[in-house]
Amino acid sequence: MKKVRKAVIPVGGLGTRFLPVTKVVPKEMLPIIDIPTLQYIIEEATASGIEEILLINSYGKQAVESYFMPNQYLEERLTKDGKIEDLKKLQEIDHLATIYFVYQDKPHGNGQAMMLAEEFVKNEPFAVMWGDDLIKSEVPALKQLIDVYEKYDSNVVGVQKVDHDQVSRYGMVSIVDEETGKMDRIVEKPPISEAPSDYAGLGRYIVKPEIFQELKNLYQEKGEYYFTDALANLIQYQDCYACKFEGTYYDIGHQLGYIIANIEYGLDRPDIKKGLEEYLKNKKNNLVEKK
């Protein structure tokens, strides 16, 4: 069994739900307090044992690449000003993992983006993480998936139950063995009447390199095609298991999920917690009084 040591993170989307700010700031770089969402995701990958990461970017989003490159001028200025703690924060970014970039020039869906990872992956199993899916957990969510992969030597999808009104936003999975989590299909964004279960794939996958042949089979010169559709085809002849990971999932691609994540992460920060708790308490009291 080959070790999972590489991860692919597509970050080339336009982020239209967050316009106008995403005109100049990539949605993956929108901060949770003062750390970009993408950094949290890369930290999760690194903490899970990932050694190399490929970011599939798009032209016009060079801020993503710039963020993960050393800034000598800023580091020298912080050193000169004696701001050592701030300097350490910058230098920690440089040691997260070995990060590579490739650029997607055709906006034909995340399936087309994933095809650009074949040369990077070569013939190894690898992780796929979406750049706007944030998961807070004691054991990194991706590590939980890797543990399942190592147990079964198979493809893995990270899942949790979602409310019925959210089913049409996710790839919904069918689990045929509750004890092992073995799946037999995944359906992309079905209406509730066609959803195979309440379990949704939430932005974490371990897949074998045969996924690229399925992506090629789906290839369209015009129009969009999707990673989940290729995975659905792969599952027909390769085993796949659902990992019911422990942790709190935040959909940063939607405004409400983004706001909730900032509040929750703020409550974890000693420098913010007290003031935020007081604000939320006062806000709740004001709302009660208005009723």
C-alpha cells in the first residue's frame, strides 16, 4: 500500500457569492479573524502527514501564490522594529509544506481543474481538499480519512449528516455497510427526493490515481464537468468508504458559514474570547428586549 503524502487543492474559482470583494481578494484568502481560510486547510493537510501540496489556481488570483512565498522586505522590517512574534507568524507559513502551483486557463468546472494534477500525482493515492471547506477538529479531519484509507487500501470520502434543506448543495453518498462505511454511489447535488442518504461529502477525499482516467472519460471541450461525477464512475469498479469524520464543518463558500466560522474561531482565541462573549450576550439581551 502506498502512503498518502500528496494533496491537491483547487483554488481557481471566481468566488461570485462574495462579490464585490472577490474581485481583488480570492475567496480562499478571506480571513478567519486574521488567518486566510486556505492556510487553515493547508495546516490540516500538514498535520495529517501530507508532504507536498498542489494548488490549482487561476490567472488573476496571484495573491494566493504571493501569500505562500517569503516576503524579505516585510521580514526585515519586522526584525528591525523588534516585532519578533509577528515575524514568527510569517516564517511559520514558509514551513507548512512544499507547495506547488499550476494555473487553470479554462473555467470548465473542478473536473477540468483536477486533470491538471495528474503529472503532480503520478501513480500515487492522494488527498483532495476544497479551498472553501473548513473543518475544526481535535484530530485533523484529513488524518481521519487517511486512517480509513490505510485500513482498507481504498478510496475514501469524508462525510457528515446534513439537514434536508442543504442536500442539493452537496454530493450525497449511499452507504451499504454501516459498520465499515462502504459506499456504492455518490450523487452530485440531488433534489431531496433523489438523495440516497443524509450523508454528504464535505470537501475531503482520498482517491487513487485511476480517477484521472475517469476525468478524461468525462472531458468536454466546452461546458463544465465535475470531480464528483468521475468519482461516481470510479466507485463502480473500485471500493470506496465513507469516513464519518469527527469535527465541525464550516462552508466558507456561503456568507452565513463564513460569519459563523469567524465567531467560533474567535471564541477559541484568548485575546478575543472575552470581548466577543460580552458582545454576544448583550446582543442576545437586546433581541429579547425588542420582542
